Amino acid sequence: MNRRDFLLSLAASACLSGCQPAANPLLPAGSMLGPSMERGHRLRGRDFPAPSETRKTGVAIVGGGIAGLSAAWKLNKSGFGDFQLFELEDAAGGNARSGKNAVSAYPWGAHYLPLPGVEARETRELLADLGVLQGDPYAESPSYDERFLCFAPQERLYRHGLWQEGMLPQIGATRRDQEQYRRFFTLLDQFRQRHGARGLRAFSIPAARSARDSDLVALDRISMRHFLQQQKLDSPLLHWYVNYGCRDDYGSDYAAVSAWAGLHYFASRDGRVGNVDSDQVLTWPEGNGWLVKEMQKGFSERIVSGALAQRMAETRSHVELDVYMQRENRSVRWQADRVIFAAPMFVLPHIFEGLDEKLKQACQQIRYAPWLVANLTLNSLPEPGHGAPLSWDNVLYGSPALGYVNATHQNLRSHEGPAVLTYYWALSGEPEKVARQRLFDTPWQNWSESILRELSRPHPDIRDKVTQLDIFRWGHAMSKPVPGWIWSAERERLTVPHGRVYLAHSDLSGFSIFEEANYWGVKAAEHVLKKATV
Amino acid sequence: MSIALLFSVFVVASCGLAYELVAGALSSYLLGDSVTQFSTIIGTYLFAMGIGSYLSRFIVKGLVARFIQVELLVGLAGGFSAALLFVIFAWVAGPFKLVLYGLVLLTGILVGLEIPLVMRILKQHYGLKDLVSQVLTFDYLGALAVSLAFPLLLAPHLGLIRTSLLFGLMNALVAAWALWLFRTQLAGLKALSVQCFLVSALLLGGLLGADRLTSLAEENLYADEIIYTETTPYQRIVMTRWKDDIRLFLNGNLQFSSRDEYRYHEALVHPALQAVRHPRRVLVLGGGDGLAVREILKYPGVERITLVDLDPNMTALFKRLPMLRALNQDALHSPKVSIVNDDAFQWLDRSHDFYDFIVVDFPDPTNYMLGKLYTNTFYRLLEKHLSQHGLAVIQATSPLYARKSYWCIDQTLRSVGLKTAPYHALVPSFGEWGYIIASHQPYTPPERYGASLRFVSAGLNPVLFQFPLDMAPVETEINRLNNQALVHYYESEWKHQAP
């Protein structure tokens, strides 16, 4: 070999390892999943078979997400058994649905629940009933079953090639950044401690139990980004951190989230507890899917799945609910004394005949964030990188996605083995319609390649480890708390009962979290129970 | 001829840089702190080259013959440098740096001699202007080629030992080639030919035997002869022997030395088991070596021993190798013993049985996975499987080297309502080691021991159960799944206090 050949071959081998073509054809097995679009979209065409049967029930619950299940759970707990729950999909759970394979159970959506504060009575009662909360559910600091508290280490952040513990950027944070962190957290502490009129906390979960002082409500009219600027907080790291919180909880950039909602995220959580720190969360391998599974144990036989409520009309004595049974391809007309409508509110105008025009407008005003959730099955965990070890929640700084959660983290297993990573991506950087279109038009291969390329940054060996990559597309994952919406008259209109129909959904709060859905579900059930006993 | 000599400049320069890179990489690999290692190696090497250049003026006669000999010497010194350093490091840690810098100095001086000699040889063919330009061009080209090839091709594919041997061989070949080119002008051709042949043969032999050399060096990273290695899905098992001392390492951590393991295992088993009235069912978690089981089998009343160890390769090994079967006295073949290869936490979570005596002998809490096995959640589970009058014993790392870790385990056991009796024993190969007995009823040390023992006796009780001031209890957090306090304690303590 002469010198020229030698140098050429060197250049060639350097290229082999350094300049691979952009598209890697080596993708793992996998598929694209999602809510049954054609079932829901059928509402637009309205071609359903005429009801072939008429049946009666005390209460019909439409929708088996957390709100619907909570309503059913409350009715069942109170000894009221005369109800039916209609779920469009093949399984209940809504945003908290989950999956399972040979390696682990894993979430398809919501994956944790922060420890509820004293105001979240309904959620605490539920957790006590399921054995998660131990002892008095109304105590200032109750205890929780430690198997369900997130194991350490909880979260880490990847920046500049290093993993750090915790989510607030510390690597490369200047003194100025640190000073602004302190100022921001002092501000949050003040909000956390502030009580408004009638002794209500400034920011409470459920939001309905928050104070309505005018200066607090005014925060709803500006964006979270604007609020930071008003406070002369301009640290790029702090802005990333706050924006991340908004994207993670609301599926929306902080520039499009109301400051009231943004602050609510940071200042409402005060779950003081006996046996843990306050920023602890409850979680399970299948995420909130565990709660879904446990909640419905007492009434699973009253859940009708594959059932699309396609027409709802109030008569003098009852509500007529036409339910299309997907598997049987026929409709059943249910005559219900009351209906708890616990599906997303954008569906309501499509099925509620004679819906009040203002209410209709309110429903149509809600903006929904599209999400993508991927579950990656790995034959073994990636090699540890630099810094903090693999945690439950793992976030990449500056990524358009939200990072990944290790579903096997909450496993009692004391040795390493195969794992499932749940990767979250809120398509928050563009108008909802555009994002939704992109979500559904982009094929599985392209999403998978984007995800793997992104994960290759901290984990160069990830492609060798992933054996399965499934993607779930959520077109209308959660309602966005855009500025002006939460404390608007339109949103308020959704929360009052409409004759025999009670609305119950986190959409009523203006943002999508478990506790809000649970609150409205239980509240609707309580209304119904009151009427039933009268 | 001049082209040929210029090409040899290219090779010689490649070799020179290669030795420098090998020395730098090897020292940062073995000693750490790569910035310091690389900059001191490069500095020493350049300085040595300066010395070589200076010394070249004293070579007056027989330029070509000296050049050939310098090449052969560089080939030898540089070629065997990595192998020599590996072996020195593995055998005796002390003079490693001395040998390292000595070698760097020697190679540097020899390499420093090369270029001036070549230039003087080539002087007959070029004017000064062209000479300097040509020689330095090929010198730097050679350096570029190696600096690219070293990290991309050589180090990852050949390894350091074979890389340096390969370049040594190239030096020797350059010498042989020069010998051929100047065969008509050289005096003492025969002697030079023999030297060339010998050096080439040595280097070639080294290159062919490099595998053996590598494993020899690795073997010596463990002080004694390696008699068994196996990489299982869960761990790397290495066994060594020196005279009659067999040592077991899991992932590089010493598990036992056959010379004093009786101290460890007698102290682990007997203070508790002797105090259990009518022990019938026994559970051993971890301890796939069967040595704890050997001690338990000294109690004829024990009817059934369940051994739960994650790694089937580990239990199979201690069932199979005669040397190990002699050590555990065939304990794992006893009809009373049933072996379960499963994750202890998950297995215990599924099991519904009660035990009169439970041995918890897990590896130290070096990571979050193992840390789970020391949490209150695990001990709550343990408590549920312990019969009313039963006792459990937990290996609890060293109360001397990891004092907070030790008392954290005690605190965590007590937090789930168990009563504890902490004690410790001296196991020379480990140092001062700690155990904790946990039970529902208060524990009293036995007044006599029935089994025939070499270490534990009733007279030893005061020594076992009393803690000197430097190991006395300290306040700690409770180790929970959601704080993993113990892993944090352990990490900071062993990092700073390990002997």
C-alpha cells in the first residue's frame, strides 16, 4: 500500500464512522396506534342505523376517561347501581390508557399523579379507597404506600453532554441565572402561601377551589412568558424551565399559556405528606392506567365498550341517548333519567340536539393540543452516560419533545434487564390544526427515525437496543389553557348543569389533569345522587 | 534510492508518533487524568527527541550502520513498550511511572537520532534547501497518518500492545531495507544482518503472542492466578487462586477468600440461628456460593433450606467445580436445599411462606438497583415472611468504613417495627464487617453453640455485640425506595474512606 492509498483508505474509514447517510433504514419493528378515528369521525357523517331496541337506565355516563370513571366510581361507592357507562374505544381510560407486553406494562398517556393537597378531597378519597393513601384522607400530611411513590432517582436533565439530577438547569447556569431562579421560586412561594377571599388558596387543585381575587384572575389575561418578562426575569435557562413545565402539563408553549395556568402548575402543588418530600409523585409502570384498572374493578360489568353515543336529546321525562354499538353494527336507544356527559366537549355539539347556542360556542372555542406518545421496548438499558444515572423521567434540554419515562423504573426488580421507555412529544410549536395534520400525515418511519435520532444524542447505542417502537397519536389530547380562557364566562358556562344533562370533564377546568377530571366526575355524580334521593 | 529513503522517513515518523500516542493512551488508561498524562508524556518525549538530535553530532563514522542500529533499537524499545508497561503495572504498581518515563525518554532519544542521521545520509543526494523541505514534509505526513489511524483504526481494532509491536516491526523492516539498499557500501554486513533478523523475529513473535501477553497482564490485575472467569447476563465472575487461597470476585468486588470466609459465614449464621428455638424452615437470599448453607446444615433440626440467588450460573458453578464443592462441603447438593434462581425482591413479593431463619446476604448497595434490597419496603416484606419466633440476619457492609451506611440499615430495619441486634466481626480479607439480627421478639445471644466452629463462640459475644467509639451508632435517614438514602451514604463513604 502506498502513502496515497493509505491516506485515501483512512479518509474512507473516517467517513464510514462519521458521515453516514441521513436516513437510517435500520428501524425496529413497530406500528402506529391511536384512538379510533373513523369511529369518532362517523359523527360528522351521521349515518347510523336506526335504534333497534329501547332500554332504560337511571344514569347514562358518556365517556370512560377519568371523569366518566370517577362519576361511575362515586355512584357505585354510594350504593347507586343503576347506571351504564358508554365508551367509544375498546377499553376505558381515555388519556390514562395503557398497554402491556412481555417486558412491562407502560402508559399510552398520563403517567403520574402529584400528591394531592387537602383541597383535592375527591382525589384523596379515591386514593384511600384504592389503598394508595393510607390512614385519614383528610389529614394535612397523609401517608402513601411506598410502592406507588416514584422511586429515586426521580428526574434528570441532559445538557452539554452531561446528565444532571433534577430538572432545573444547573450545568452552565451563571450566577445571574441562579439569582433569577431564587427570585422565581420566592415568587412561587408567595403565591403558594397566599390566601384570597373566603380563605381560599390563590392556586388550588381543583381549580374551582381557588381564590378569585381580581389581581389573581387578571393573571389569566396575560401569557406565562409575558408574566416572566413583567417580573424582569429573562434568564434563558429559567425560561426553558418554565416553558418545559407548560409544554409538559398543558401541551402548549408558555407564550400561549395563561400566566394563571402557568403559575397554577408551579404554585398549586402542596401535597405535604408524612413519609415523603412534597415534590413527590405517585406513579406505576403503566402510569395512570393503574388507577383506571383499579377504579373500574367494582363496576366493570356496567361499562359498554365500542359504544358511540351518537345522538342525545332531552325529553320532558328523560334523556334519549342513541348509542351505536360498533361490534354489533346497530343502535340502541337508551332512556336515561340523567346523563353525565364525560367525553371531550368538542364532541357535545355533534350529538346534543337542541344544544344552547352559547354553550355550543363555548365548546367550539376550546383548543386542543395534539400529542404523540411512543413506547420503545429495549432488550437492555443503554450504557450509562456521563453524570446522573438513568432516572424515572429523563429530559433532553432544548429538545422539541419532552423526554422519556422509564416504565420499568417502578418495578421491584433489583437487577437490570429489558426495559420499556415511554417517549412524550407535545406538538406545541405550531397552530393546533397544522400540528394535527402533521401528526397524522407523517408516516411511522419518519416519526421513528426522528425519535431514535433524538435519543441517539445521549444514548449512541439506542438503535442496537430497541426491539419494538410503537407510536400512539392523540389528535385532541388536552384542552389548552390559552390566555383568557380559564376565567372566561364561556368556560364557566360549561360547569353548570343543563337540565338532566351534567357535563363532567377536565375541559370544564380549561386544562387537562387527573385531579380536575376526577373532581368534575365526582361532582356530577353527587348532583345525580342528590336528585335521586329527593 | 533517495525516494526510498524519504519513504523510510515517512515510516520512521509514523513509528515515532505512534509510540508517543501509545504511551499517552496507556498511562491515561491505567493512571487516569488523561490531560496530565498526555501533556507530560508529550513534553518528555519532545525533550528526549531534542537530546537525541544533540547526541547525533557525536556519531561521526559509519552513518548508515548506526542508522540501522538506531532503527532496531527504536523497534525494540518502542515495540515492546506497551507490553512491558502492562506487565509492570499488573505485577508491581510502584515503579510503573519510573519505567514509563524511562521508556518514553529512551524511545524519544532514539527517535531524535533518526532524522538528523537520515538527513546526513541524504546530504549526498540533495542540496540543503531541498533536503530540509523533503525530509520534514515526509516527517509531518507520517505524523498525520498515524494521528488519524491511531484513534480510528489501531487502538480500537488492534489494541495498544499489538499497535506498538506492529510499529516496532515497521522500524525493524526499515532497518532491513536500509541494509539491502546499502549492502555494497557497508562494513560488517553479516553482524548487522543477524541483528536485523533477531529483532524482527522477536517483534514478530511478540505480535503473534500478543493475545497471551494481554491476558497475562490482565490476569495480573488480579493479584493471583485466575482459575475461572465467566460473564453471565448478570455479572462477571472471576476466581483466583494463590497457594490454597481461592478468591471469588463478582464484577471486580471480592466476595470471599477461602482462607477466612469461615469467619464471615460463621458470624453471619450462628449468632442468630443458634438462638432460634427449633428452626425448621430456612431462607437464604443471595449467597449462591452455598457457604452460608454449609453453616446452616450444621443444624440437623433444619428440614428445608430455600436458596434464592439471581444468577443460575453462580449456583451451577458452586454445584459443579470440585474445588468449590469442597469449599461448601457439597451444601448445594443436600436434599434439604432447594435452589430458586430469581430476583429476591420479586420472589419474596410473590411468596406466602414463613421462615424461622432468614439470611439476607446481598452485595453491598453500590447502585440504585441493589439499594432497593435495603429499603423499608423490602424489610416490610421480610418481616411478613419471618415467623413469630424467627430471626433474620442481614449482611450490612462495614460499620468502620461505611459507618452511616451500616446504621442506616439498622435504622431502616427498626422503622418497619423489627427489633434489631447489631454486631460485627473481623474478617481479615474484608476488614471489620457488620451484620444485623432482626426479629419480632427481642434477641438474646446464645450461651453456648452446638455446632463445631472455628471462630464464633459464646465467649466472643461481648466482642461481637459491643461497638467501639469509631463504629458507634449515628443518626441517619430511613432508606426508602423514593430516597435511596443508603446508596448516597455508601457512595460517599467508600469513596473517601476505603483503605
